[in-house]
Amino acid sequence: MDDRTRTELEAAAFRGLVAHLRKRTDVQNIDLMNLAGFCRNCLSKWYRAAAVERGVEMSEDEAREVIYGMPFKEWKAQHQKEASPEQMQTFEDTKPLHAEISGHNRK
């Protein structure tokens, strides 16, 4: 497979993931972090890092809007629920497994 085709397939897979996460507003970021070690915010950080690496200026808020499909504050107000004590404990317990870009596993 040539590089262009690989990049196009990766981009299509990324767009599919973003569309799925936008549809599944019932899935909380803390659940994603606890199960997979990354969440929508991590994905937006990867997106922004890729932009900056290529010389494209992008704020954290702009990157989040790409992933959430709306301003983060709006998504949070509409969809985010308060984490339970159990969810927070799992979050703390799994920090070493979180994506490096999350910043949660820094010492």
C-alpha cells in the first residue's frame, strides 16, 4: 500500500471514530479513560499536536470543537455528568495506563 492510500484510510478511520464519539454522547469521558486510557480530550490533544507539528496554529478550544462538534463548554453542559466516587477511584487507579498526552500519568 502506498503512503497516500494509507493516510487516506487512516483519515477515514479517524473521521469514523470522531463521528461515533459525537453520536455516543451517553458515553462519558471518564468511562473512556477508565476503560481505554484515552478520551475525547486526549483525541483533541493528539489532533492539535499533529496540527502544531505541521505548522498549523490551533488552540485547545479549536481542537476540542473538531472532536466534540461544538464548543467544549456547550458539550459539557449538555452531556457531561458528575463522576461517581467509584469512577474517580478507577480513574486514579488506572492513571499509569492513561495516554501520555492526557497528562494524567505525569509524576
